Amino acid sequence: MNILVGISKTPETTAKIEFSEDGKSFKSEGVNYIMNPYDEWYALVRAIELKEVHGGEVTVINVGTISNETVIRKALAIGADKAVRINKETSSSWDTASQIAAYAKEHSYDIILIGKETIDYNGGEVGGMLAEHLGVSFISFASKLEFDGSVFTVEKDIEGGVEVVELNGPFVLSAAKGLAEQRIPNMRGIMMAKRKPLEVIEPISDEGFVTISQFTKPAEKVGIKMVDPDQMDELVRMLSEESKVI
Amino acid sequence: MPSNYIALNTLKFILNQVHGLADVLKLDYYSDHDMESMNLFLDAVKDFSDREMAPYFKEMDEQPAHFEEGKIKVHPQVGVIMKKGGAMGLISGIFDYEDGGMQIPMMVHTANTYIQDCANNHMTGYMGLTLGAAELIIHFGDAALKAAYVPKMLTGDWAGTMCLTEPEAGSSLSDLTTKAIPTEQDYYLLKGQKIFISGGDHEYISNFVHLVLARIEGAPAGTKGISLFVVPKNRINEHKGLEPNDVNTAGDFQKMGQRGYCTSHLMFGENNDCRGWLVGEPHRGLKYMFLMMNGARIAVGRGAAAIVMAAYHASLEYAQERVQGRKIGKLGKKKVDSLPTTIINHADVRRMLLLQKVVAEGSLSLLILASKYKDLSLHAKTPEEKEKYHLLLEILTPIVKSYPSEMGNIAVSNGLQVLGGYGFTSEYILQQYYRDIRIFSIYEGTTGIQSLDLLGRKATMQGGRAIQLLIEEIKQSCSEATKFSDLTPYTSMLESELESFKEVLVVLYKLTEQGKFELFTADANHFLELLSLIIIAWMWLEMANESMQAIQKDEEPHKEAFYQSKIHAMKFYFNYELPKTLGHAKILKNVSGLTIDLDREIFV
């Protein structure tokens, strides 16, 4: 079974996000990056598990610059067989999906897995766009994926229950919690990763549909004001006039 | 548990920028590795520690290892860690490829185990002792011993221990009495008992490989008659299966700290059927054991340094959240109607936090430097370089072991103090760190033993060559740092400390010339503290120098605030800690002799 897994690089969860003066980009100084957990823990690991049972090959694909190769190496250390990096700073979900689709069309994959969203932009858009580009089915938020040798069975959590879908490949699936269990790369895997192929290809020209006009941070929390228990009138006034909650 | 137990960015700063891991990776022996793979490995260890170690830290204290129905019960996660840690390469990593290892530098090994220690100091000894025991067999055992034991130890299927102490022989190993009786077979019959055996027995490992010091019947008295044996709990029979080897657990020791790390009392040969296989040559056991012991001493310093780091983060987190008291206003009075502030804004709380920070990060820097010296002593390009770094490692080892342990006790005590009364309650983790760290100044040679080793042996070896090399290294750092005018006051202070230290050496060496050997080492503890203070100042100067360079070059990966915090901590250390050298130097120069030749009645 040949599986393509889309992986992204995101700031680590504890990173403090700052934006540039014009508010149109995000400052990367001092920020540590990780592989997007939904891509790594669920999509990639489930792909490797399926390969281990059914044979085949797992290819990871990333759209990004050379600085992304650290997370690509990690994917190879965890167990992917080879990697492709499309050499472009992606500008939007559409851009990412277009680039991956162009590569996937040239190759034959039984299934394509990707995290349900990245933890920085939380768009959750790439999977659907990718499926549309390729003209294949898309299953979102999958928490279970099985293959009996001919048919795939997918489970996804829905409001009040679980939806079970049976289908044949190829399809695109976005991975949610439960699909697999995180694998931590071992030292031998890390050493082997250096010897696995990492192909760098140039991007297709793509007409972008999205421009970023402004990033803003949520308003800072206002400091706590202490009100004496004897001053209930003052408390009511503050809640009404300052906080405007009553 | 606090949400954060380590500053990984500080660890990488010290490893990569201050002590230049990249330089070590250029050596032929490490040529299969690069910075990217080493950083990836450390990130993986952090993930492993987050998931498999930190969540069990408090639990292991609250449900301590204990002896029950003839067996030692430990937390089930110990078994998980041995298997998963073995599979990750955490036991095998530093060994040669031909021995099943991956030839990772000691610098990276120290960094990786330090992360684990920060996450859960009750857990790391199980893997660490297995690594140490395997190292002894690899270095000194014959091919048959290696093939029989090492592979399963490196995967974590079997565990290793070191068995030195006996009920009447602790620091004085020359008095040990465990016997090894020769047989006509390839093994000896062992008889005796060993106490304080860390990780000595439990139900989650199928075999324990004990490295036992014993005296072959008829061997000379003293340390020269001691040999080293591999004594498995279960020996390998002719069918390649396991059968009991007459090694029994008599009990355990309940402790004030590290309660999840079992400490056993083992009986060898109660039924005259305990077989042991000689490692290397007869009567050279103590020499062999010291290979493991030197590594173990660095590991003890690492464990203590890690506890200080974790405790610092726990108290820092509390200080940033706890609201109490008000800042002093411009007129020197508190405004009672102003809003209370978080306690991190009070000067005395900041003093306690900064003390922890300088001890934690200064110790870490020293550990990584010592590990670099270990790498260079083994794999530097020329024999002269190897010898130089070997001597530097020798002189640093007692300090690497003792400074984090002794100052760690004080630093963690300050961490607990930050929490006030809450620090004393079991609701908060500081009390556990406070209890855990106490053993580290006792493990693997007490501070007293380390002091004697430093002054009595290391400071005089090769006519004081090691000390001379150390002073040259420090002077070199001072010289490099003077290119930044902001640092020159501190380089001057450190150079002045070196001059004062040399004066102390003159006084002490004169005592040996006069044959006053007991007087020479009587205040060895103050000598160790004096040199430790100077060495940690050196570490902080190195960190400040690197930070200044990074700011000047506008260098990533850290923000300027990160580098400024290092410079500020250096200033704190030089102003608050380094002046303590004065008292030690005065005591050493006075040579009062008040602790020797005493009439016992003085303690009445």
C-alpha cells in the first residue's frame, strides 16, 4: 500500500506569538517549531502502522522552505520511507493543497492522510481542497481507519455518536485524535533518517486567492479590581458602566 | 506536577552555543551524527519524558518501593521505562557500534539523561545503573561474558547493578568481606551480603546482572585484594534458559527521598550455590569499578543539577501566580489601598529565584563541560590532547559531583521557601524535591570523600598539572570575555579570585612539604567549596560571553531577552555567590588544626 502523508511545521504549543509592525506576518525570532501534532501523532503513525501490516511505502510531503527539513527528518525517523519537500513558503491552505495535489497526480497513492488541522491557523481546509483537486472522496476527522485487504473502514466522531464509512481508495482522510498513538523516534531511527531519500521539487505556479490583511491578538485581560464587600453599589456600577455585563 | 520541569532552550544554549557540541561532532568517532540529529534526539527524549516519566513522579513518592513477601515491589512504570527506554537507545546510545551502541557523544548522553532526571529522578537510575554495569563488562569482560549479558542489558530486558557496600564496609572498601571461592569450573562461588544496592531487585525485570566486588580466598588484604565478578540473579543454564543463582533479597531500605527508586539488601550464596564470573584479572576489581564510579559520580551531579532545575521551575511558576503583599512605594511605604502584587515582584523572592537559577544553570554548564572533556579525552585527535582533557576531567569530577549536590540542597530549600507554608505541604511538589536531593551529597562517595579526592589526589597529581591546566582554561575564558567592556569588571573579579586561590595552594602545598598530611587535608571540604565557587563563576562568565556575542550578531535561535537573562544571572552570581570564597580562603590559610588531634572530651 502506497500512502502519502501531508505534514506541516507549526510553532510549539507554548510559543508566545508576536506579529510584525504592519501586522501582516508573524515574528519567528526565538520560536521553536514542531511537526503539527495531528499530522505526526495520528496521520503519519497510522500510515506507518498500515504499511507495517500490509506492506508498501509511506511518503511524507511538505510545502515549505529548507528550514522545514527538521520536521521532515523527524517524520523519516519515526518511520516514513521517503520525503518530498515542495520548495515554497506556502501562502494559504489553497496553495498548500494545490501544490500537494500537483505532486500526487503524478504518482499513484492508495490513500492520502493529513492532520485534521494545523494547531497554528486551525483552518482544517487542506484535506477537503486536496480531495477536490484530485477528484477523490474526502473523509474528515477520522478517529479510526482499518483495511481488510480490499475495503477501508473509517470511523469518525459525530454529534452524539460515531459514523462508520466503508470505501475503497483512493481517498483523502483528515486524521483526528484516536486514529493512532504517538510514536517517539528512537536513536536508531534518527540515524537511519539521514540516509532516507528527501526529494526537493520546485512548486507549480499557482494563482493565490488569499491575501492577509491583518493579524491581531486577542485583547489583553484587564487586571483584577478588588471591591470591598461593603461597597456593593460600587460593584454594581462597575459591572454596569465599565464592564457593561449588566 | 508543575507544567514545566526544564528549560530545554537553556539546555540547548549550553550544549550547542556555550560548549560547542558541533566541535565534538567533527571528531571522526562521531562523524555519523550532526547537530540536527542530536537536537532531534533530545526533543524525542523530552517527548518521552513528558509522556512516560513526569506523570509518575509524585505517584512514585506516594507509593514507594517496598519489601513484601520476600520481594521488592516497585511502580509498574519502571518495567515500561526499561523496555521503552531500551528500545529508544537510552541505554545503548554511548557505546561503540561493535558493542551494539550508536556512538553518541557523552555531551548528548548527559543532556538526554538530564532531561529524564528533571522529569522524574526516581526513574533514571534503573537505566543508568544498567548502562554502567554493561560498560564494565564491555571494557573488562571477556567475549563470553559480553555475549551472555550485554545485549539483553542494552535492550532493557535485563537490569544491572553495582554491589560495593557491605554492612561494615561503606566508604572504606578495603574492609569488605564478601568471599569468592575458586572452583574447578569457569566460575567462583560467592558468599556474602551487600547493602544499599540501588535498583537491586523487583518484579518487572526477568534478570539482574550484579557487578560484585569480592575478595578471592587467599587474596591480599586491603583494596589490592579485591576482584570484580558478574553475579546474575538468574544464571544461564546449559539449555540457554535461566535458573536461580542463589541471590536473594533480604529486605529494602525505606528512605526520606527517591522513594520510588528501590534500595535493596542482597544475600549472595546463602545456600552455597551462588556463581560469579570473574571480570578481567584477579585483584583489579576496584580499579575496574572506578571506571563505572567516575561515570556514576558525574551522573550523581547530573541528577542533583536536574532536581535543582525542576524545583526552580516549580517555585518560579508559583511566584508568578501567587498574589500577596504590595510593592514598596517611592516614599518607602506600602500603599495599603493599592492592588496586591504577585510575589515575584518582591526583592527577596527574586533573590531566592536567582539563587536557584544560578545554581541550576551553572551546574548544568559544568556537567556539559565535563562531558565534553570526557569525549575529548577518549576521541581527540592527538594523545597530548587526550591526556590534557583526561586531567581536566579528573580535577573536575569531584566538583561536578559535589557542587550540584551540596548547593542543590540550599537552592531547593530556597525554592520551597518561595512557597511559604504551602511549600511544606504535600499539595506542592517542592517538599518532594527537597527530600529527593538530600541523598546526592552521599551517593557514590560523600562530599567528604570527594573533598579528599580533590585535594589529596587530584590537586597533587603530576605535580599539580591538572590544577595548572584548569587555571589556564579559566584565564583563557577571561581573556576572551574582555573584548566586551560590560564583562571586564567580572573578568577582573575572576582573575583576582584565581590569584587568591593560588595563595591558598602555596599554603597547602607547604604543609605536604612539611609532612603535615593530616593537616593538609583537614579542611579539604573548604578547598572543594572554594574551587567550586570559582569554577561556577567561570561557567557563568562563559554563558555571559556567549550571550554578548549572540546579541551583537543578532543571532537566533533565542530572543534577546533570553540572552539578557543569562547576563543578569552572571552578575547576580558574581555579586552574591562568588564573594563567599573569602571565608573559605581565610579558613584554609589560617591552618588552625582545630579538627585534628582532638581530645575527645571536647565533645562532652
